[in-house]
Amino acid sequence: MYTNEGNAIVERFPDRYIAAMPIAIETMPMCHYHPRGTFLQASGIGCTFSCGGCISETVALHADAVSGALRHIAPDALVGRALKEGCRGIAFCLNDPTAMHQTFLRVARAAHDAGLLVGCATNGYYTGEALRDLAPAIDFANIGLKGASDERYRACGAVSAEPAFRTVKTLLEAGVHVEVSCIHARGRDDEIRAAAARIVEISPDIPFLVMRFIPFGDESPAMEPTIAESERICDDLRRTLRYVYLFNSPGTGYLDTACPACGETVVRREFFGPMGARTITIPPDARCSCGFLLPVTGSVGETSYAEPGMMGGYRFTRALEMVHAVLVCLGVESDADLACIWAGVIGDDYIRDLHGKIQRIDGYLDLIRELGERAGRPGAADRLATYINDRVAAVSSAVEGCRRPRVYYSMGTPLFALNAERFEMNLVEAAGGDPVNRGIARAGKPGVNITPEEFAAFNPEYIFISGFLSAPASDYLAACRRMGLSADAVEHGRVYTLSPGWDFGNPRWVLGLSAIAGILHPERAVFDLAAEQDRFYRTFYKTGTVGTTGNRSFYRP
């Protein structure tokens, strides 16, 4: 990301961005800073780390592949955009600002001159010299810890853990609002406990955001803890830290803020996409009814900014992965070809309209053909679209005229319902079911928390758990019993977890369609799923399914 010109270290891509868009600050994420405030997200490319399972892999670890999509935006122009959009400030996230330090400092100066706030999400791996430049230049920061040991940092290509903790302490002492994120991966409970212990030594009031590890890239699915396992870790951490929150866990109550003085829930939040949250209720002065004032910096907004489609935060990287998933099935393998297509997709603002294209089966088939044209592979796109269309027709024929049982589609935990217009509802309908989620008027990203009363009123006969941010059916049923939730599906154990990529984000959803139909109508939809999967893999991945294990990356077989 840097080069040597005239004996000076300079950026390769100064003042260049892959994305700039308004977001709600909780999308960054920040929990105690200007709640519901609107900030301009500024995202470049590249990173100083190389971490397994990185959610920003596309823009952080494949910088050269996406560099052709960069747009030059001078600091004054970026500030002007923030002012025009009514933003409180500018937030650098997705890639790490350590990879664009000089650009970041220029923007920080221009933002402050214009009366705007400025901050970033960063791994915090700064030298003492760079940290002295940074501390007076910013107002807020989310520092992402990889753990507490030098071993964990060496696994990311760094030397030791010390610089990250030094950054937390230095910024806090400089008056910067600091929040900390830390990965919780299975088998590494001691790492997150040790990291929390070091943060307690700095200040027990620093918000500690637990990021349940989601295996992207080449990481093994075995590294992903269940939501229940991560909630137990949060219980441990809350014994010493006052404000611990759990992300990447739809429906969890561990995103809420409890008053340290009386225990009352003061702030309610819900899952809002990977690494993000949305504030649902909060007192206008962030004060508990007992009188305790939460350590919240800045004013509380009346409403949160509504980010359109796949725009905002880490959803942008998921959109790029969805495009990648189709391209893999079309035989696009080289980084050069992928870079060219990505550049066009980003440059044409194609991502802005992607959300609408992936909500219906016919729209997804159009997406395949459009990407086939962009990739110069219309024949391959037609083969994939025809394959999917034929399988949809076969399922539709099999379930035609059947009674449609009530189906509830959830993500992660029982009371997080997917949106009514989501693609999964179309799969349920095509498979011969009646998606009760259609009765939910409100919407989130990708869904909303519902009440036990709503769950009871739905009384689903079948429940499907998303293949993206998921949970074992046994955990799900245990949660239903713990919360006193009853439904036909729960009483009869008809709760099913979809395989990763089998219901959203990947052309493999066509396999999920057959699986859902076979569960809802076993007497009519009689399909050999193993043979169908093997055919799909051999046709579009040029490999058999023997020995394959799917993680949460959309584009990985």
C-alpha cells in the first residue's frame, strides 16, 4: 500500500476510495458514540494485517484486484459530501486506515476545519510516531483486537499484541472516545478473556464488542462458535467489564445495555447485518430511570439513518462476494478477470441495485445473465440459468396442488425473523410452503426481532434456520424451551438448519430449494439431494462433493 518515491514513503493510492456512503454509526460499529448518528463511511483498500476469515477479504486482502474500482475524492470533496448528506462526521472503516495513514490525516484535518467529527475502525497497530500523529487528529475509534497473545498477532502477520493495547490506552488518555472489538473463535476462549482483562486494567467502562467469529475465506467451519457459546463468554466478561456486547448473533439479547446501578435494560439494540447493530430504544439523554447516566459520548439521534439495500458497513463486502459467487460458477478464475469485473460493478454503482435483483428467483436469473455479459461468458451464464430454471420447474411440478404448511424462517435465534420480502420467502413459496414472515410489516437488515406473542400467533408447522448466520437445531429448540416458546414446529421437532450457501448469496440456493421441498412434502418432492449436489459441483465447480466443507463465504464451494 506504500512505496518509496524520492526517499519518502508515500501511498500508492492517495485520496482514493472504493466506497463512500452515509451509515448509522452503529453499523461501523460504535455503541456509545452519538447513538443513531449519521456518519459518512469512507473505505479504501488494503490492510497491514492478513487475518484468516477476514470479512473484508475482498477489499483488504485483494487490494490490487479491486484497485481499478477506486475513485479519487479529495479531502475537501469528501467533507463536502458529508455535509451535503447531513452527516455528523466521517468514519473510516472496511479496510484499515493504517494502510492509508496520510490520506486519513488529511481528511481528519479537513473534517475538523469544517466542524465535523472524524474516526475509524482500526486494528490499532501503530508505531509510537504514527500514534502521536493520530491521537490529536481523531474523535472516536473502534480498535479491533485479535486476542491478547503474541501468537495470535503473529498469525495475522504482525509481531506482538503490545502495539494494539498501547493504542487503546494512548487514545483514551488523549480524550478520544474508544470502543474495542475482539474476535471470539471456538477454542480461543482464553484469548478473549485475556484481552478483556487487559482492557479492564485500562478502564472497565470501555465498551467491549464481542465479534462471534464467522469463517470466511479459507477458515474452517469448526472455528465458528455457536451463539449460545459466545453468550456464555459474554457472561464471563461482564463480571469485570461493565459494557459487553455480542455481534454477528441475530436475535441475541446481548446487544442491549443494562444499567450497572440497578440492572434495568436502558438501551435495546438488534442485529443489523455482519458486524453491525441498530439502536431500537434509548432514552434521549441516555439516563436510566434510576438516575444513572450511561457513559455515552454525544447526543442521541431521534431516528437511525436507513441504509439502502446492500449499502453501508460490511454488507458492501457481502454484495461483492455474491457477485463473486456467480462468477465462480461461470468459470471466472483469474484475478485479472475478477478485477476487471469488480471494477465495472463498483464503478457503475451496480451494488446499489443488487439488493433488488436478489430478492426473487426471476431477478436472480437476470443477475446471472447480466454478470455473464459483463464477464464475456454469456454461454456459461445461460447454462447456469437454465440449470436453475429446470430445477425450479421440477420442484414446482412436484408440489403443485399440495396443502401449504405454515413456515417460519429465522436467523440464529428463535425471535429473529427474516424480512417479509427476502429471497428465502420465495424459496419457501416455490417449495410449496406458506411463509408466515410475510405477515411482519416492519423490516431490518436482514430481519427484525419479534415478540413471543408474534411467534405464538404464527404457530409455524416448520421452522428453517438461515444457512448464513445460523445455529444448530438443538440449540434453537433449547432456546425455545428456555423462552417458553411453543409452536407446532417446536412440539414436533420440525426445525431445520440449511447448509451454508443453500438459501442465499450463492447459486447453490437451488439445492436448498429441493431440500426445503423434500422436508415440506416428502411424499411428493422425492429428490436425491446427494446426487443433485454432486451434479451441481461437477458442472459448475469442476469438482465432486466428496470431502468438501462449506464455510460462510458465498463464493467458496
